[in-house]
Amino acid sequence: MASWKEKLALTAQRNRQEIVKAKLDRREMMRLGLLTAGGSLIVKAGLSARAFAAPGPPDAGAAGLTPLTTPGVFGPPSPPATPWAQPMPRLTVKTPIDPNTMRFGPPDGTTPVDGATNRVAHQFFKVDDSNPTQFNDKFGTTNGSYTGFNIAASKTKFYQLEMKEVQLKLHPTYTPTTVWGFDGIVPGPLFRVNYGEPAMVRFYNQLPSITKPQPFGITEMTTHLHNGHTPSESDGNPVNFFNSLNSPSPLDSDGKPVNPNGFKDQHYPNVKAGYTALGDLVGDPTEAMSSLWYHDHHLDFTAQNVYHGMFGCYNLFDDKDTGDETTGLRLPSGDYDVPIFFNDFVFDQNCQQVFDLFDLDGILGDRFCANGLIQPTLAVDKRRYRFRFYAPGPSRWWEFAFYDGAKFIPFWQISTDGNLLQQAISVSSVRVAVAERVDIIIDFSKVAAQRLYLVNRLEQVNARGPTGNILTPGTPLVQINIGSPAPDHSVDPAAGPLLLRAYPDPDFNALLARAAKANTRSWRFERGSGGWMVNGKFFDETVVSAAIPQGSEEVWLIQNPGGSWRHPVHIHFEEHRTLSRNGVQVKPNVQNNASVDYGRKDVIELNTSEEVKIFMRFRDMGHTGKPYYDRYVMHCHNVVHEDHAMMIRWDIV
């Protein structure tokens, strides 16, 4: 029988959910006495889960593993879910289609922006006015010319994704959970695309009308391809959200509906950075990326919509990382190249997601999912695998390791944020902050045990970030069952130094010399005025915090002046190189706190009282004088912080 404290905690959870559904703004909640001056919900019985409730009892885990406790999760625990009850799903691969079969017709060369109140032309994708079925993609042709339109001559691939509300079973004992997903699945489909083959993706928004009350989230969407070298109008800027087909279309300045069919076409050139300086449409081969992902990025609602399920996978290939283990770098491929998305959720007694808007530190869950299912199993062959680890958030950091019940199994880290390292590094764990990606190779043929556990060793007791304590052995996430030997044509990193991809600036001393001549900007990520700020200011989409000339090189100082918060800071559009952390120069081929600082990245693990110095280039796009073509953003990717205004706009001018 539930205790009186547990009953009060359940009541508090329900009452908080009703406040969320009511969509009261901060001023109304202050007037009603529901918020403190600092912006958090008051600690009160019947409203705040912190008034009485203690974390729920631990789940039964695997022998020798840390039980599943709920540090940082206040209120009633999620319904119990026995681990290892279902296999982990592989991601569904998205296939291209004939653009003439697209719903509402082929792309017309335009896309809605600014909350679908305006429609603008794609910068690099043109449609023949006299024959709408013919187009010219600057990056899909051999010469980049817009003279002539020929669909057959282009390398462009076309896709369509449907944003849907569906009910999915996340565990055999759970009743279906209402989620939002691309194509109605969570995670969304896997794009396997090649450099030199642009993608035009149509996003159909078939979510419920914005007029229909939701437990949390908003049914307008804007999709960011993290971290594509993408024109601004297709980058998923937070202000470029668009309406559902089930909602009234926003109107333009003339009072005409802009998006009555509820979709947005986004153009992904799949081009490497630096193509302008090289005078080609290929770009710098050292700027290639591999493991990207896409997610909703709606202003003020990113955390809620991502928590709802709006994220998916996007993998890029080239002549080195080919997707075929018999060619190029010979990395594990096909069924042996496995992306895994890790989430933590809280569920109510009806197995529905609970999102607490009133903890401005962030959101932690007490149920752990891998590729959308709670603590699944994974059957593997005795050979090498490539795992791509993703952490969509909202707020949990991870440190992944493999445990056989007695010891941790070594493996090889080969990337940071989807960028291949210059050399594979032998490690025993990898840290992944929100939105980071790490690719690894593990050789199950060298594991004596028949079963391993993929565990999270990083202690995190609240959403402010990890404590820094490393758990032994850690929280189990996936049970890995090792089967029989299988043919393996991939390269063995243990046979010698596995050289992967050279960096754009291979001479680090020369890079430091360039950085010494570059313009320097400082960005302070800090708490203030009841929210999250950058340089003492909340995000204002109309304010350009940095106007950067195209072709510039700059040094940015990313600073956390104090407090107990950590911030995974993400910069759109361009990768960066870390120069130093707290004044200490980064070193190659080694980890620092289970992370590699020396490689190319787009997320900065900004720890407490820390300054990270990075070098960036700003190339190729923008520089039009039109905001909807020039603007990008930087923000904290603890997306609760982002949604509470920890973001700045920067433009390429």
C-alpha cells in the first residue's frame, strides 16, 4: 500500500501536469503565488514533489551491477520495468523517393521561415519556372551552374518525413505511451547519405492542432540537422518553426496563408566546409563528418519536443568512411555499424511521459531507453562492431563502458561529435554530454565472456550536470549477448596505429599561431534573473550578438564563471578546434575526463568554473544581407537551459 507521502507525491505530480496543460505564463503563475522570485515552483505539499517525496525503490538489475536508483528524480517513480525483456531495435533506414510522387507535388524551390509568416527561395536549389518538375541543385551538378534544369542529371536525393503523434510500447509491461515521432517512430529514421549527393527533405507536420491542449510541448516544428554545413533557411533555426496541417496557416504581411499544407522543404547540400576557398563544390576533405542527427529546435520548446520523441539519425559517408568495410578505412559496416540513442524518461502511473517544466536546471528520468525501448538486449556476433553513441537529452550526461561482471572491457574511440579522429585511441570509457556523439569500435571476438553490459558510469544527482564521481560498475543500459563468430572484413585497430582522418590544421603550433592573430570574442554562460543567460542577456532573436565577415577566423572563449552547473555548448554550422581548457593546451590522442578535446567538435563540455578556448572558421554561406539567409545560433544543449534563453544569434555578413 502506498504511504501518505507517496500519495501526496503522486498528487503533486498530477497537479503540476495540470499547470503545464493550462499553459499559464510566468506572470500569471507569479500572481497566483506558484513561482518563487528565482523562477522555480514553490515547495508546497500538493504541488511540489520535493515537499515530501523521496526517490522510489531501486529496480532489480543484473548481478554485480549498480541498481537503478533515481538520483535527481523527485516525485513518484515510474512504473516498474524488468530489464532485458525485449531486443533493442535497429534504426529504420530512410529511402529516397521520386520527387514527383511527393504529397502536394515536387519542391517548388521555396521554404517557409519566421514562424511560417514568410516564404523564401532556397539559396542553392532552383526550380524551372516553365516546368516545375525540373530543377537545378548547385551541389548536385558538376559545374554548380544554374543554366539548364534537368532532374535526371542531378545527384540530389529526395525524401519525405511525416511528423506524427502515435502510441508506442516502450516495455512489454507498459501500456502504450503517446509520443511524437518522425514517421511515427522513436528514434526517427536513419538517413545513410553520401557527400556529393544533396538531400531535399520534406517534413510534413501531421501533429495535432496547436489549439488542442497538450501535456507538454508544442505542435509547431523546426528541424535542425546537427551539425550540417547547411544554408540558414534549412538549418532549423529556432524561429523557423512551421504549423501543422491540422492548424490554421500563419498569414503573411498581405494577410495570405503562407503554409496551408503544413510542410517545410529543407535542402541539405551534404558538402564539406571550405568549398568557397577551394573554388569547387566539394570542400576540404579533412572537414568531412560522419555521425549527425536531426531534432526539433522550436524556440522555447526544444527540450519538450525532443523529450516527446522528435529526433532521428543522419550518417554521412565519403571515400574514407565509405559504409563498406572492404573499402576506404575499412570500418565495420552494414549490420555491424549500429547507431544507439540513449534517453532517460519519467512516466506517470498510466505509462505516459512526465515533463516537469518547473525545474529550470533540467530534466532527469528514472527509466533508461536505448533506441526507444527500456533496457533492451542486443545480440551480437563474435567480431568487430562500430557503435555510434547519441545523447539527445534533455539534460543527462553519460559515460559509457562495457562490463563483463568482473572487469571493464577496452575498446577504441574513433570520433568526436561525428568527426573521425586522426588516430583510433584505446580507451575503457567515453563521456558523452547532451548532443555529443562518439563512435567506437569494439571487438567481441576478443571477449571471453558470453555476456556484457553497456553501462553508464557517470554519477548525476541533479540536472545541473554530473558530479564528477565515476560509478563502479555503473547503471546497466543494454545487455549484450555474444553469439558465434562471423566473417569480418573490417580493420583491426589493435594491429597497429589505425590512422583515420587528418585534421584541417595538422600542425597544431601553426594553428596556435593563426589563432594568435584572430579576432577574439568571449561568451559567458551564466545564471541570472531567474533564467539562463549568455553575457548577461537572455536570447532575443532580433539581436545579432556577433556579425562575422564571411571567410573570417576567430577565437572564442567559452566561459562558465561559477556555480555548480555544467553546460554542453553547441555552435551551429561550423566545427571548431579546442586550443586549451583553463589555460592548459590540449594534447593529441589522449582523453581528458573520458573525452578527447583535441579532435574536431561542435559541442563544448563546459564544466564548472571553466574557460575553453576554441578556434573557428566561418565560410561558404551567409553573406547575403538578408537575415533569413545569414543567421545561425549558439546555445547550451542542456535544452532546458536553451529554452530558458541561454542562446545567442550570430550572422555571417
